[in-house]
Amino acid sequence: MTAHAHDNFAVVSSDSDQLILVNEHDEELGLADKLSCHDGQGILHRAFSVLLFNERGEMLIQKRAEVKRLWGGFWSNSCCSHPREGESMTYAAQRRMSEELGLEAKHLTYLYKFQYHAQFGDIGAEHELCSVFIGRCDEQAKPNPHEISEVRWLSPEALEHELETNPDAFTPWFKLEWSEIQNKFKAQLEAEIAGLV
């Protein structure tokens, strides 16, 4: 994977971005702009989430920039976005990590795919078929302020504590992903952290 050029102050997303519409079987149905995909109840589209861990087993979490239309100011997983038409999910995930965090994971492991719907009041909704990846990264993040206001590395124990005591501070998709990983994918996560994959 070739590293993508990183400009910390580049605007890397807009409401006119074309997202890939899919059905529940992840079959492509066409394209629609990002604004339309997140209006009202949302339109089901393809997405991905990345959870990055360092050698100590800590996870990189990000606070979404306040200017974001949906869940601005909420804590979430390391990186999430949408693939462009013609991109593989892995390539899209690496591209977005570079754009948002100035990072490149040496390896990403695909875990699973899930469909969810989350309503953000009357502002809009996320309605995504989301592919979840984990990866190992020991570099220092360089957050793009258009996307991220803050980043932190947290141990699983500290993250669990925050999720239990202040769940409303986190995005709904991240809470679903973390629960699923803890329940079904701990062995893969431990192998990723140990550098065995």
C-alpha cells in the first residue's frame, strides 16, 4: 500500500461526495450525494470503520469535529467514512486514515459487516452497511481539524469504564462495534496487537 499524501488542513469531505447505495446484501444500487444519504431517515449506503491499536493494546479514539452535521463533538472509533466508486474497502480505509489522522496502518484485518440505523434528532441519520477493520499502528496521529477535534489512546479497561459511565458521549455505531468485537473477535484483536497477522 502506497502512503497517501497528507495535508493536515485539507478539506477531505463535502456534502456533494458520491456515496454507494446498496441493499441489505451489499449489492450496489447506484450513487447519491452524501447530504441526501443522511437526510431524514437516511438511505442505506456502504461505509467502513477502522479501530487502531498500539503495541500496548490501547485503542485510538477520536472526537468528531463540532462542525460535523451528525454526532459532531462525540467520541468515536479511530476512523470511519465511505468508499468511493471503484475503491476496495481496504484502499478506502487506508486513504481515509491518511486524510483524517495522517497515519498508515501496516496491516488491516477485516472482521465483519453489519447494517445499522441511527437517528440524530430531526437533523438526519446514519443508515449504513458498515465493514469493520482492526489494525496496528504505533505512530503519532496528526488529526485533520476539519474532521477531528481531539484524539486519545485508551486501554480497553479505560474505554469500557467510559462507555459504562458516559455512554452518551460516544457515537452509536462505535458502541455497537466495540460490543461485537469484545463478544466475538477478541482472539483476532489480540493477534493484531501482537503483530501475529
